[in-house]
Amino acid sequence: MKSLRGFSSLVKKAPLAGAFFVSATWLVPVQAEVFCPAPAAIGTFKVQRVVDGDTVRLTDGRSVRMIGVNAPETGKKGRSDEPFAVAARQRLQALVDASDGRVGMVLGRESKDRYGRTLAHLYDASGANLEARLLAEGLGFLVAVAPNVDLVACQQAAERSARQARLGLWRQSPVQKVTQIERSGFAVVSGRVSKVERNRGGIWIELQDSLVLRIAPNLVKHFDSVSLKRLQGQHIEARGWVLDRSRRGGLKKGQARWLLPLTDPGMLQVAP
């Protein structure tokens, strides 16, 4: 495998295809300590800037949202930075800098999000997956959104290692009880399942009359319905983007105020 110095020399000498693309082969050894190693050969792209802990902008103008990790938000519109937001951005910047300002990129099965950003897995010059690096250091949360779930298992392992070592975000548990939810946004929550039911709107998992998890009809096929039914009465942990139904005028009498759409089985587990 070429060293970082060798890679740097290679990309400087390689001919450009268009103005910004460099085709290079990154030979990746299989190492036990590397989560989600890169394919044998991937194209590399020049990074213009690191936007935050999970997004970069390339010199060809594309904004790339990294698949599988949700980093803490940096402060916007007068809000303060979330814990470890700056650390995540700085760490991603350091990883990019160590690869001569370039990243390997593998597009997701779904290559664009609703904001027009490119969805991709990113790699450094050693072939290490950058999302997994951040997860293993406790600088982001695993997220799994179908159909971009090819690396969920190894990214879960990366996050688990940080959680067990209490690194970064896991230094103090970020898991909220469902009764502690106060606002919309990304959250990792825990609670006891009071009811599981299925109707035309999908599968609904109610937690202590405070939160309901919803699996949309088009995603039900990705879940094991038998295992979901067995969750009733158990304490579970779920993650995703919590919505406040009272603000949307859709809250009916007796319904839980908070709604969390589940996007993949990787976003739900029996509480450890």
C-alpha cells in the first residue's frame, strides 16, 4: 500500500479528468482495527472546505453529506454549538488534511437528499471510512436511512466501541428518557413499549404515552414484524428525528405529542 507521502505525490502527478476529479487506486489492507474499509479502488476528490462534522464541500461545487453519521450541530441563527460540534468539525478537517485535502468517495444507493446534497461514504488515503472514524471516536451518532444502509453493521460496531469506552458524546450518556423530550430534533431516546399496532399508516410503537415510533408502509418490509410485536412491555432504545405533532395541528386527543419516524432497523434496539 502506498504511504500517505506516496499518495500525496501520486495525486499531484496524476492527470486531471475535467478540472477537479482525480482517479486513483487506493489499496486497502484488511485490518481488524479499521471499521468499514474502502473498496479496492475508488475515485478521489479535492475538498474545498469542511462544513461541519458530517458535511464537506468539494471543489466541483458539490456538498457531500456523509452516510451513516449525524454529527452534533454547530450554532446557527443565534444558537450555541451542540456539545462536541466543534470537535467533530475539527477532527474531520484533520482527517481530510492528512489525506492531502482529498477524499475517496462511494455514492449511496440514493445519491441525493431532499436538500440536493450528494450522499456518499468518504474515505481517507489509508482506506479508512471517515464516518466510522468519527463514530469510533464518539464524535457523531450512527444513523441508518434506507436505502443507504450497506455499512450499518460495521458503523454500529464503530459506535459501540466509542460507547463502551465512553468517548466523546458517550462520556456522559446522551440517551434521553421519553418523558424528558422537550423539543424537536435528533435524539436517542429510551422507554417502555406500551403498544405495538399496524394499520394503513404503517407500524406504530407507543412508548409510555409520550412518544410514538412510526414505520412507514414503504419501509415495513425491512423490519421483522414478529420481533416488533415482541417488544411490547420491553424497554427499548430508538434514535432519529423527533417531530412535535402539536405544532403541526395533527395531534388528536389521546395521542402522544412526540413522533419519531424509524428509517431502518438499525435505529431501534432493546435497551442495553
